[in-house]
Amino acid sequence: MFSIFKKELQSFFYTPFAYALASLFMLLFTYMFATSIAKLETSNRLMFSFTEIFYDLLFFFIFLIPIITMRSFADERKLGTEVLLMSSPLSVGKIVIGKYLANITVFLFMMLGSVFFPIVTEMNGKVVVSQLICAYIGFFAWGAMFIALGMLISSLTESPITAAIIGEIVMFADLFIDDFSGTAFISQYPKLQSGLNAFAAQPRFAYFSQGFIRLSDLVFFASAIIVFIAWTYISIEKRRWNRG
Amino acid sequence: MITIENLTKYYGNNKAVNNISFTINDNEILGFLGPNGAGKSTTMNMIAGYLPMTSGKVTIFGSDISKDPIKAKKNIGYLPEIPPVYPDMKVTEYLSFCAGIKQVPLSKRKDEIKRVLALLKIEDVKGKLIRNLSKGYKQRVGFAQALLGDPKFIILDEPTVGLDPNQVIEVRKLIKELKKDHIVIFSSHILSEVSEVCDRVVIINKGDIRAIDTIENLESTFSSSLSLHIKVKGSKSKAASIIEMTDGVKELLSIDNEGNDIYAFTVQLEGDAEEIQDKLMADLLQNQIRIVEVYTDKPNLENVFIDLINRPVQKESLADLLDEIVPETTDTDETDTKEED
């Protein structure tokens, strides 16, 4: 499992891949940060919220996460290296988890860059650290879930580009579930509305960003991760059976 | 010892491998021979534990590959048809990764990598990115990977494809050396290679085993029964009945329409070929049938192979054979599938 983890990290960090992604993330964060400060001048408030920045960033992250995960399995299939992994004395479960941990590490690496902004702010003002930590935990949980989802989608196809595009569509849909379920049309059917809401990840992140760590939200993210990872495992096994 | 029992694989409704069984003994090189699309790679993928079988059983030194895959796979080194290499890795990085997933102990990894680099003679490219290597080198890097950790059972799917003649000789030598303390199964469609390297061959076509034997036995079996090819002009049914009646004719294998009223007969003979041929020709001429061409096959592995692969399913009677001729030249493959349908 460690070999898979190491190899995946090599493929991210020995190439410009991880750095390009991280700098894109930094660029987005800088943009948000700068506009937040710019807004201070026009309003008479003298505070802004990092958690709001994170909240807005979710939208952009929809595009970044599938790029991390798109290669996980689609690329192995394309290169013909899936045979190597499957004929080695490694279980499919270990391969999936090794890859998942590597993707999470890249995500953490990207998040690490964002710590720079609160530090700069702290040097010139005051940061509410407790709320920020909550937002980080929420952001991590949210990302970890979408990485699992992205890997599942990568395991369903042979082309990394297809995996990325489908991933973006699915994650986009999830981001807008709560807006959609809040519309007047859906409100007519309360059961449908609550059913849809159960799948929405964004409102759960909102609690984290407000400084709440709720057990139900943690359970939501954890169970979603487990479901997606298990599904990835099943999808790989199923493909082996149906391949032809 | 490796045993393969009743191995069958369906892709949807399509039967790719049909109920094949064989064993490979210790210190043996088994050749796996067949035309493209015969089911070679599918079989190898199943033996290596990559593809699950629809039914059947593969036992690697006593461990069932489906029931105890981790234990069975520890003894396998597999080089698939397309070398499974990562283009973005350097050769040593790649081999070190492979050693990792093959669970070669950390302390032995360096020596192992050195050993396989030397065996495949690829030390000179060890620091290069795999994407920049030529096809032959990629193939050898893939081969090196299969030998990491010194597994006792080596599966090689067309290992010499893409190599230059010099490298082919070296790789063949290496395979022969492996025999000392390994079991090797290797597939190929190059006959000379198989006859040079292998102890026994399995000939497979369309998912069925056509023959399992040593090369010497295959050649001798077929040299006792010669094939005679005779082309005649005139009535095909008359010619066919004369050929069938002649003494020494074991079996009328096929009749092809060559156009212009010319028919090509393939006949299997038994006994003194020259004598039978003379008698046959005399009989045909007496019946006003013109002979356009006559020749016999010299038995060699190539003919054995072609014969085994192309041999149509046994015909019930002469009438069936005659019915089969379509006005234009027919492809044996096509007629085969028609029958199966």
C-alpha cells in the first residue's frame, strides 16, 4: 500500500502537476482575499471572514478536485499498467486506499498554501483562530468526500479527460442541490425536498464555516467517503469481470 | 507445478476461451501458440490473476488463484502483451516501485534491481525516463519487472515483439536460462522461436486447445500422414469420388473452387506417398479429368501449425464437403463460423 502511495505522490510532485494546481489555488485565494479587503474600503465594517472566502472557494474547487482525481484509475487503464497492479500480490482494497491517501495528501498540500493568508492577516490585525480551524476541518472533510467521489468516477472510465468532465458535472450538481431544493417548485413536495437536502454537502460545510462542529455533519462526510471508496472498489472488480 | 483445469472465459455471450486444461511441470518452458485472437492473452491474463475466469481453476504451486490470490500471485512474474510501464518514471524508479508492490524486502531491493538490470542488459538506460526509451527497451524494462523478487513462475506474453534480432536472441537465451529453476509459460506466434525455446507446446485457436505435445512428437505424428494437394479441371463430384475410392487415401480434407472449373483438393495420405500419387493421377486421367497441379507438403512445424489451426471440423460425408463449395473462393475462417452458427 505504501508503494502505491509513494508512486502516486511521485507522479504528482516529480511533475509540475501538484505545483501548478497549488499555484492555481493560491491565485484564487489571493483574488478572493484581495477583493475581501477591497470591500472593506467601501463598507463601514472593518472585518471580513476567511470562512466566507472558503465558502466561495468551494465553487472553484469543483474544477480543481476532478483534476487531482481524474488520473487515479483511468490513466492506469490507458497505460496498460492496471495489469501490473492487479497481478501483483496486492489487494484491490489496498490499491484504492493507497491512491486515496495520495490524493488527500495533494489536497492537504494545496490547503497548506492558504495558511499564508491568515498568518499575514494576524501580523497586521486579528484572526478568530477557533472559527478558522473549524472552517479548515470542514473544508478538509468536504474535499476528502469529493476526492472519493472523483476517484469513483475515474474508476468508471478509461479516459482521464472524461473522468474530469463527468466529475465536474456531478460535483456541480451536488453544489446546487440545496439551491435547487429551495425553489418554490420543489417546496411543494416536502418529502422530495428533504430527500434532496440529505445529499447536499454545501449546507453542512456552512455549519463548519460558522464555527460549529456537528457530529451529524462529520458522520455525513465520513459515511459518504466510505460509500464512495467502497463503490470504487466494487467498480474496479466489476470491470475486471466484464472486461472484453 | 502449475495446473489449469477447465478454464473458460466468456465476454458477454462471446466465448473467448473454451474449457482448456493443461499442466506445466517444474523446470519446463511451455510455449503457447496460436494466431491472433486465439485467446492467448485472455488465458494468460487469467493465469496471472488479472482477469477472473468464468469457470475453471488455476493452481499455482498449490494455491488457487481465485481463492488465495495474494499467496498465488507472490510466485508469479507477469509480462503482459503491452509492457505495463509508466512513461513518466525513470527506469530505476519504476523497478523500485514494482519491487515495492511485489513485496520484495526493503533491504534486498537495491540488489534485486541491479540483478534484473544486468539480466536484461538495460543498465545503460537505468536513469532515463521510460517515455524516451525505444520499444525494445520498454519491452525489456517490462520483462525486468516480471523477474523482480525472483518469482518461480514466469508468464511472458509475446516477450520478443518489438525487439531487434540481436535482442531477440539474447531474450531467448535468457528464457532458456530461466528454465533452471523456474517454470515459464510464454506465448508467441513465431514458430521458430517456440521450437527453439520450448519443451512442450500448447496450440490454441478460437479458444480451443488443438494440441498439447512436444515439438518432436507433433512433427513425427504429422510426418506419417502426408497431405497431397491436387488441382483438377472437370467434374468435381466425379473427381471427388475417384479420390475417395483410391487406396491409401486416408481422408479428403477440403475442396476449394478456384474458378474456371478448377477445383483444389487437399487429401491426407497413408502409406507410400509416391505410389498413391501415381495411382491417383492415373485414375483421374483415365476418367478424362485434367490435372492442373500436384504437390505434397513437406512436414514441418509450420505445416503442423497451419494444419491444426485451419483444420475444419470433421465432415460427416463427401456430400457435405461438396455442398460447402461456394462459387467464389472461400475463406476457411468464414465457413468455420457459419458452421458454428
